[in-house]
Amino acid sequence: MLGIKRFGLLAALVVVGVAPAAAAQAAAQPSSQDTQYLQAIHQVNLFEITTGELAQQKGQNQRVKDLGKMFVTDHTQLDQTVQQTASQLNVQLPNAPTADQQAVIDQLNNASGAEFDRQWVTAQLAGHVQAIQATQTEISQGSEQSVVQLAQTSLPVLQAHYDELVQLAQQLGIPVPQASASGTPSPGATTESPGTESPGTESPGTESPGTEAPGGGTESPAPGGGTTETPAPGVS
């Protein structure tokens, strides 16, 4: 009888031990917001790496070339963290930019000289505005700490890129999103960077890199944090 009681106690302990583990695994499942942001920012990174390489190859302005190189380096590093985080949370990432992002890439492939520079800066401004908005949304609405931390790490990088783009756009006479009274930038007059205010969703100039994903897509990642389909790297 004693042996049976011990066996019963052991079985009970095993069951009790499994329950918390299962609960912890269930709790680790990312929310829709977290999932969409990971997918969106990954596409932003894919877009930025591709267009950054184009800037180095086709840019006429040396600053365009320099920023392209910076974007490739920074977004490659950011995407390593995105992929690691997604893998830990079992989130499947897209393997290509969104359709809208690809359309911008195709447009840049067909441009050259000063026109390429202008289109590139315009697309980058639009994409970064959306990427910043998506990232701010994740910081305020995300529930999975590892994804929120990723967004917090990404925000200053995206903002620094945007600030550099604003300066270059002003030099080239390209319109920059202007922060409105509501804190949402609107396409138009040249102004200072929107800082940490929530950037707008309209794209200043050429075809918007995406409302789905900063830099491409059709739906914004909550409101710019992830892809609803796979919203997106609006861009960075």
C-alpha cells in the first residue's frame, strides 16, 4: 500500500509540474499586434537593405550613397534581432518585401541620376515615417516584452535615419512631412523631424512605400505596427 501511495504522489507531482510548463508556453504566445509588428518590421528591413544597396550603386549624390550604406548596415543588424525574436516566439516571417515595397524597388531600378536621388529620398521619408509610427504603436500596444523591447531598440535607429533624410531632403529641395497640431506629420512643407511624435501615414511624394507596412503593403501595421496581411518595413 505504501508503494502505491508513493506512486500516486509521484504521478500527482508530475502532473502538477507539467501544468505550469504548459501554462507558461501558452502565455508566451505573442498577440496579433506583436506578430504583425515582427512581420512588418522584417519587411521594412528587407526593403531598406535592398534600396540601400541600390543607393550605393545608382546614387548620384554622395550623401545618398552614404545613407544607403548606413541603412544596409543598420537594418541588417536590426533584422538579426527580429529573426531571433520571431524564431523564439514561433512567428513565421515573410521572405520578401510587400508588393507595394517591390513596386518602389522596381521604380528605383528604372530611375537614374538626380531623378533616382529624388525618388529614393522621397520613398525613404515616407517609409521611415510609417516605420516609426508602427514602432511607436508596438511600444504602446504590444504585450510580448521581447517584441516591445525590440521596438524600443529600433525606434532611435529609425529616428536617426529619418533625421538624416530630413537634412538631405532640405538640401535637395524635397518636401518633408510636417508635424500637424495633432502630432501627425502631413506631407508637404519642409520642417524639422517629427521627433518622437507619432508620424503620419501619408507618404510625401512618390508612391507610398506602403500603408500596410512602412514602405509597402496595403494595410498599416496596427496602425502601423504590423501587417494585417503582413503589414510591414514600412520602411526605415
